[in-house]
Amino acid sequence: MKVLVTGNNGYIGNVMCPMLIEAGFEVVGLDTNYFDGCLFQDKKYSGKQIIKDIRQVDINDFDGIDAVIHLAGLSNDPIGALNPGITEEINLAASENCAKLAKQAGVKRFVFASSCSVYGVAKDGLAVDENGELNPVTAYAKSKIGTEKTLHPLADDNFSPVIMRNSTVYGSSPLLRLDLVVNNLSAWGHTTGKLKLMSDGSPWRPLIHVRDFSLAFIAVLKAPKELIHNQVFNIGRNSENYQVRELAEAVKEVIPNCILEFTGEHGADTRTYRVDFTKVNTILKDYFKPSWNVKKGVEELLDDFKKYRLDFAAFQGRKYIRLKQLNFLQGEGRLNEKFYWVK
């Protein structure tokens, strides 16, 4: 099976693509390369590559492709807040166009990386399943819901969209991100000996290791059509729902001399949701076997921080913080106000 992975030259794609190849898939990447040069480890995916903005794809990009894994998009809530209009253009309109072109080109499966953030503020602290109420509080989450709604009507006998509502990802990668909660806390602990929580530590977050995340997408490609056709899956494990303060305690367990600080400067985070992952772990149990937990992931991160000599200056720089890198490229005049390359 030949798979096109959009947004492959980022944090997740550089873990997922080698795993796809190892699993026997032929991989083609498509990325605009905003984060080229933001390397953390000493190697990354180096297979067949199309360098192109997701807004500029055409039908020829899907020639011979059997399945699409659609990761491309502005990647988190702070970036979405930077320019909600551009978030909608890239994350929603371009995603819809990508799916329609893929279908027209004869692609059989279109696996979309949505997000558990679509649940926003889950009521009563109960774990929400795929039929739960959607309460998005950010432009990013709204763009994910919008894309989901455009994909379902495209489903037919020859085209199977699959919606993957992913937990917040953590873990090491050749293109590391340190603006994700577990990675961020681990970097604070490693570089300063302090764990700073900007919120009061009460919000719930579902977490998933980047390798388990990738494994879920591989599972959807391997599973028979009748199990995945036009389905929505929450991607994670029920045991991996944590309050943010619990995450900090998990990091402190690995770095025992850390000092835990609740600054509370952001108050109570409005995004709080526990998620039920029973469906994916039942329907796809023969294909999806997640194995990571936060403590194991923090240990992996700390090993790599030491191996690649992460210090505080690098942690606070632009290489590992997506918003800082985009602001840098715009400040240098290399990206225009709509995030297109200028030079």
C-alpha cells in the first residue's frame, strides 16, 4: 500500500514515517517545511518527499496513492489564536480540498488527525466517548470539527474517511516539540530543576505517546474496511487520562529533586476533558496495541535531553516551540501574513 503523509516533516511525521516503512508501507511525504532546520536528534525521515503547501496540492500529488494520512495544519491552540482566519484556511478549507482531490484521484482511505480538544469543556468530569457533546473553545478545535463535518459526506463504497480524535502527544522525536504539556514539563525539570505550572493544575488531559499515536494510524490502514469505514475514534488509553498536576508529579518522580511550582498565572484552564477510549481499544484490538505511559515517556525524554545536551537556552529558543518558529520566519520576511513562503 502506498501512503501519502501530509505534514510529514514535523514532530509526529518524523516518528510515524519510519514506522510505516518498517510496517511494510511505501511512503510519500508532503510538507511545506516550516520547521526545516529545527532538528533535535541526528537523523530524520529521508524518503520520497513533495515540498508543497497543503493549500496548493493538486490531483497529481495523489497519483498512485492508496491511502492518505492527513497530519498537515497549524498545530496547536496558541498558533490558532494568532490568526483564526488562517487557521480556518489551512486546517479546514485546505483539508476539505485535500480529501476531495484524494477521492477524485482514487484514494481508498483518508485518515484525518483530529483532536480530543473538540470536547473542550467536558461536563461533570465524566469521560466522554465519540458520541459526546462537542464544546470547542479554540479556533484550532473548531477547525478540526469543521473538517470532520466535511469528510463524512464524502464516504462511499470506494472512499473511506476515518476521523482520529487524538490525545495530546508526548515523547521524543527527531523534530522535537517542547510546547506540549509532558515534553514541556520534562524540559523545565531537566534544564532548571523546577516544574512550573501556569494553570492551577486541575485540568484533565488525555495523553498518548507519539509512537502509540503512530501505531493507531498504522492500525487503521491494516484493519479491514468494515471496521474503519467513516468511523470516529478517540485515540488513546483510558489509563492515560491525567490531571496536569499528576503529570507534574510523574515528572518529579523521574527527576526527584525538582521543585514543583504552581504559578497559577493563567488561572483555571478552560480546556478540561477526560476521554473514553473503549471504542478504539475494542474494535481495533487486533491491530492497535498501545504500550507507553507517561512515566516511561518522561524517562525516554530525559535520556534524550542528556544525550543531545538540551539546555535552557535551547529549550526557550525557537527550534522546539512552533509559535516562536513561525513568528521568526515572519519576522525575517520569509513567510507572509498568510504563512506562504516569500523567499
